[in-house]
Amino acid sequence: MDDPAYKRLFSRPRMVEDLLRGFAARDWSAELDLASLTPLPASYVSHDLRQRHGDLVWRVRFKDDRWLYVVLLLEFQSAVDRSMAVRMLTYTALLYQKLIADGVLRERSALPPVLPVVIYNGQRPWTAPMDIAELIASGRGAALARYQPSQRYFLLDEGRVGGADLPSGNLVSALIALETTRDRLRALELLDALTDLLHKQDDEELTAAFNEWVVQVLLPRRLRGSASGPLPRIEEVRTMLAETVQEWTAEWVEQGREEGQRALLCRLATRSSTQLRASGWPLRLPVLRTRTAWRRSATGSSSARRRPSCSLASTMARCR
């Protein structure tokens, strides 16, 4: 899906700066004047591009006064787009057509370079070719190879970025870490870190964009149900998440007690079965009821009252 919350995030210069500095241009971002980052209007390339809400175009100046154009595609779909390299080549050609129409080629001897970037957050790994040359049949091999288009795009597959590859103090890193963590307590720490980063930026629109993303995208994934009414701030979301984690923790403790008692039964059954059989004892053990079973018994549950003592044979069967 093309989520407006993501587009609003990457419509802020600091997000694109952190994307370039920490990921897409990590090895050569020092050559860029990142303060010159400028978004281009949605209609800059073509009418077709205006129809896609997740596509953005930025330009940034090199320190030697050349321009670099960044074509940014936000891919938030469950299916991988195998033709992505073709789409990127099309956007690049349309961008060059626009620049030529604006007289860039008359003023300079060459067109500016383009950095195509795809940000993908689907659950499945991205498997589409990243170079259009990989999509073109070989034909007559070397005889035709020189005439075929070649362009590669940079892929940021969020689900496959390791923690060691997330630079600290980077807002894109904070976004990826929050999206990919499955640890509720870790999510609280990450929200605290994100709040600190946003306070340092002192950018009200960027903070509002993250608030929107947290409430509309992150919150429904982490909490039962979604928020309604006015958008809460990140600090308020953090409190809501902390309260939910406390509820989950209580459930985990209760579940852990029950699982621990079942594990004890299994250990006793495994350890004692041979000795009990050799001595001729009946293959039965005392009842070890979980707290849930005791509560059912106290409330008069017929299933709890009928439950007999646990036989060693049935316990052994469940432990296998």
C-alpha cells in the first residue's frame, strides 16, 4: 500500500538527509551539500507520477556545484514488484525529458546524475532484479549487450537490515527499528529514543509526521484496536504502549506458571517411569493443577471437577 503517513515522513528534508547519510549514499555523502536538499513538486516528472502517492523526487547539490536528483519510491506492498527496474528507468527518462525541456542540456554539457532509491517494508524478502539489465534476455550475447539499457537502483529492504547496519542518531534507523522489532519492551525504548531525536530537531512538521505514522501505522500493530479521535503525541502513545505491555507481562507470568507446572510433570514422568515400572507402582501421579484449573474448580466448572489425577502414561504421551 502507498501509505500517506510514510510519504509525509519522507517529504521532510531531515528524513531524506538521514536516508542518504546513513544508507543510500553512506560511503560518499560527505561529497553532498545536504543543506541544499530541495523537494520537487509531484507534477515535476509527469502526470503518471502524480498518480502514485508513494513516489518523491528530491535534488541535492554536490559540493562542486553539480546537482544530483534522487528518485524515491516507497513500496509498501505485500507483493514484490518484479518490474521495479523498468519503472525506475521510466521515471529517470521522464525526469531527463523534463530537464531537457527546461534547458538544462543547453546550459551544461551533460545531464545530472540520478540516484534511484526504493524503500520496501513488506514481510517477504525483496527478490526483484535491481538492475534492468537482469530483466532483458541475452539475445545474441555480446553482439547486442552494448545496446541494452543499464540502470541499478538502491534498495532499502527494512526487514533485512541488521541492527549493526542501523546508524545511531538517524531518524530512518529509528523508523526501521520500530517497524521491525517484535519486543514490546524494546519498542518502548525505541520510542523514548525517537522522542529525544525529534526534540533535538525542533521541527514541528517532522514531529507531526512521526506522530501521524506512530498512530496510524505503528500503534495498530502493537495495540489491540486503533486509536480514535485527535492524534495523540508520541509521548502519549508511549504511555499507552507501556500500559499494554504491563497487561501482557501479567498474562505472560500467569502463562509461565502454568507452563512451568506442566514442564515439571513432564520431567517427573520422564525421570521416574522406569523406576516406577520396575517397582510395580501404579502409573499415576498426584494432581498438579494449574492456577487456571483451581479457579475453574472454585467456580464450579464441571470439567474441572471431573478431571482425575494425572496418569503417568498420559503425561508421558503429552511430553513426547
